[in-house]
Amino acid sequence: MTNRPWFNSLLSKEQRSCIIAEFGWKVGAPPPPLHDHSDAKLRLIAEYLERYFPAILVSRGQTRQRITLVDGFCGGGKFTRDGAYTKGTPFLFLEAVENAERQANVGRSKKLTIDAEFHFVDSNQHHIDFLRNELIQAGYSAKLDQSIFLHCSEFEQIFPDICRRIEVRTRGYVGRSIFLLDQKGYTDVTFETVRQILRFSAAECILTFAVGWLIDYLSNKPEVLQRVAPVELSADQIKEFLRLKGEWGGRYSVQRLLLRHISQATGAEFQSPFFLRSQEARKDLWLVHLSKHLKARNVMVDSHWIINNQSLHQGHGGLEMLGFDPNIDQGGAPDFWFGANDQTKMKERLAEDFMRRIHDQHRHAPISYSRFLTSIANETPARLTDLDNVTSLLVEEKELDLRNEHNSAKRSSRPGQRDSIAIAREPRLWSFGKT
């Protein structure tokens, strides 16, 4: 639980008790219970890590991959659920690296070594002691203070030291790193810190953001500006959010504007913000993945589809997340649970949105397919394969014209990164294509 008095004052007695009970570890005592939204979060992170390493370890001639994995609010690394023990994120990190190295070396003539350094941070000494004890029992004692580092500290205080470690291990800010920042509210990690993380060219940040708490406790009181300083909201933004809150569909409007603000303020080119609904705290939590690479975003989005019905996107699945206009769409949006029915509706909506977007913004000249993907990726819960499939369908239906890098019509309807797309001269269904 955070030691910020003003944040604690925003929570009810029941909420504070819930947080203390859920996130308390002490040597000699049983670990805390794992609730549903936290279980979904662990499953999502495990799926993400399982897909992350195959995505980066693509060269058969590679012999070493350096990476730094940081858990900024690590806890004790162990939970109880349904009468059994469940591993927390520190062990998910450790085991993901071990599994990835073992799988990557299958069939290799030259052995690949994943040179990983781990930093586990928690401000509670009891939590760190519990985690150290668990690591020793699990056989990691030789790696403690060598490649596994435990820090009893507020994350913001130890962050500069961790950055220096990454800089020493890499050159020119090109090292790979994953920062998991599972904060309990929305102010324990400043947006300035996220910007510093993303200075590293191959860095990724997974940030928990208590969007429900932030929206509920916004007010025009003078102290609110100080409270939201870490997320860099201005007085004018707060004024606009409060105005929207009072209108029909206003909460949805504020969420969309906050999402846009996070993207702009952190400098993340790509993001995947989806809800993990907490029944215990009865507040909406965003799990936001921030990076500078489209491929990295796709790994996280794919993970959300794997744990469908656990994470939530609000919308139809088309091009709407950052393209949302609060002055037009005030009615909210349906819940999207990454299921089979959601996928079918998403593809139908994407086909319509693709044609409209290309007509409105690119009708005078073909656009590079890779550039088009980059421009829309943040606006939809679709995977890259979904976007390829929709494009291919529109090409087959003679709605889109697909050309290769030499500007020749392709025999295949499958788009490639070097291809270009444009509205067909004689589209069958989309009359605006003829205007």
C-alpha cells in the first residue's frame, strides 16, 4: 500500500483493508490470497512473456541476448488461490527467461545465452524478506546480488540506479528491457519516469493505471492539481473532464481523453490499454502496455486474446480507441471481451472503418501498407493478423487495390510490409470511392 497520505485518504476503510489484506507478505505467515483480477493480470503477463522471447530471438546465428527485467512493485512473489500456491511476477520473469533460453537452443548448433538481469523492487521490507526467502528456497541463492537484485525502496527512488545499470550493460540506449509497474493507484509512477524508460530504444513498459479512481476523485479543488501532478494533467484538462462527467456517456468520454493524454504525455508510439475489472475494489483498472515498436504492441494484444473474457476493451473493435470524438459519440460503447463473437463483429467493423479511413485521409494517392498499419494500430484491439485478413478480404472483394513495391498489381491478396493500398477505381459496395 502506498505511503502517500493524500492517496490513502481517497480510499474508504473497506478499500484500504482490501489492499492491505491482498498485498501483505511476512516471513512465517501464509501469503495473501490472489483475487480474480490479479489472477487475470498474472495470466496476461505470463502469456506476454511466453510470446515476447520468440518474437525477439529470430536470428539462428545469435549467441547472446542481453535484457533487463524490472518489477517495480514486486510484492513477495507468492499467493494462495483455491488452497494452492500461485507464483507472482518475480518468478514469472525468472522462469520465462529459463524457458525461452531452453526452447531457443533446440536445434541450434551455436548455443544462445540470454544474459538477463532482474531488479525486484518493493517499499515494504517484509515483502522483500519474504521474496528473498522464496528465492533461496527455489534455488536462486547463487544468483542473488549477481543477476538478481532486491531493492527495498520506492520505485521512483531506485529508478535512476536501475537506469544506470541498463546503460552500463548496453550502448547508446539500445538495450532491451521490460518494466512491469503494477502500481496500486495512478501516481506512484510519474509520466516523466515512463518517458525515461522509453529512451531505451527496445524498452517496454507495462503500467497499471487506476483510471476508475482517478475519474471518481477529480474535482475543481486546488489540491487536485497537486495530486495529479505525476500524470501531468493541467487545470484546463481537469475542467474539461469535470464538464464531460456531468453529461450522458461522460465517463466514456473522459476515459478516451485520458487514454490520448497518456499516449502523448509518455511519448509512447504504441500502446494497448485494456481494462482489468476489480470486483473487490469495484474500480476499473487499466493495464497499459507502452512501447515504440508495433511488433511489441502486437505481442501484448495477442496475449489479451489468449486470456479472453478476462480483460476488457470498451468499443466495437474498429478504429475507435484514439479516434474517439467526445463531441460526437457520447453514448458509451459495448463491452468487448476478446471472444469469438467479438472477433467476428470486429472484422466487420474494421472493413467499414478501413474503407472510410482510406477514403477520408488517403484517397488522392496510395498509402504504404506498413504506414497505414502504424497509423491505426493504437485504435483497435485487433492483432496484425486480423488487420492483414481484413485487408486481404477487401482486396478480394475489389474494394481495395493492392500493389507491390514496384507499383505492379499483386497476384496474391495478402498484403506485405512493402506493398501499398488504395481505394479501387470501381469499388463494388462503397459508392464514396467513386466521388
